[in-house]
Amino acid sequence: MTRIGDQDPVTNAIAFARYRDGEFGWGITDPGHGLVFAGTRRPADAGAAAALSASGTYGPLLLLARGDALPKPLEQFLLDIQPGYDRDPVRGVYNHGWIVGDDQAVETGVQATVDGLLEIAPVNAAAPEPTATTTQPTATTKAPPTRTTPTTTTTTPRSAP
């Protein structure tokens, strides 16, 4: 038996997202994944998010301790798996995420930060603009990834009082 855990709910969720043992675990250590985000202060949102995390192409549930700030460990995790491109972003892989809750659960500024960290980014400042023509892979170049998934950030609407 392997114990997966860390000091607090945020880092514990990250450790679980990175963990993989054979066929068990998410094993998220590189770009190209779905992620689900919820706040720890609204347990019912986390319960609703569990259904997303347990089915389909969704991913692990990552937690925010507060709705007004992105925890540093979560920011670092998202930077670690942020997709990048050299020449053409269309040829890259994409992360996508679902934020469970409304702007009271996760403020719009934090939502924007999460969205930005999920986006594909140039790997260097001098990345050329994409062109209409593409080159075919040769023996010395690596074929680009064929899987592309758009980055998506959504919130669940607030229920009426």
C-alpha cells in the first residue's frame, strides 16, 4: 500500500493528481489534460465536482483554499504542466479545466489566472508567428502531437434564492 498525501487539502490534491501506480492514478506530470477546480470552503461544490473527476475525459479535482487567491503550490503545478509550442500553437497539446462554483466561490480574477495557466504559450520569446504552410516531419524532426483539446474554463451558475 502506498500512502498519498500532503500537509493540506491543496497540496494533497496536487500529490494525488501527480500520482500513478500502474493503471491507478492520474499521473499528471505533463501537458494535455483536463482538470477540475473547486474551493475547499464550499464542500458541496467539491462533491458535485467529484462526478466530473470520476468520468469522461475530465481530470483530477484540484482545490483552492480561498476563492480570492490562487495557492502558490497550485500555481506551480499548473506552470509545470502548461503546454508550450516552438512554432505553431495549433500543433501543440492543450489543457482544459472546469471551475465548479460561481464568482463567489472562485473570483473572476482567479478564474482568469487559472485560464491563463492552462493556455498554450510560446516556449521562448522569439517564437515565430504561425504560417499557412507546415513542414512534414523528417527523420531528424519529431512529428507534432495529433491530439488537441481546447482550453475551456466554465463556472456553474448560482442557484436562485
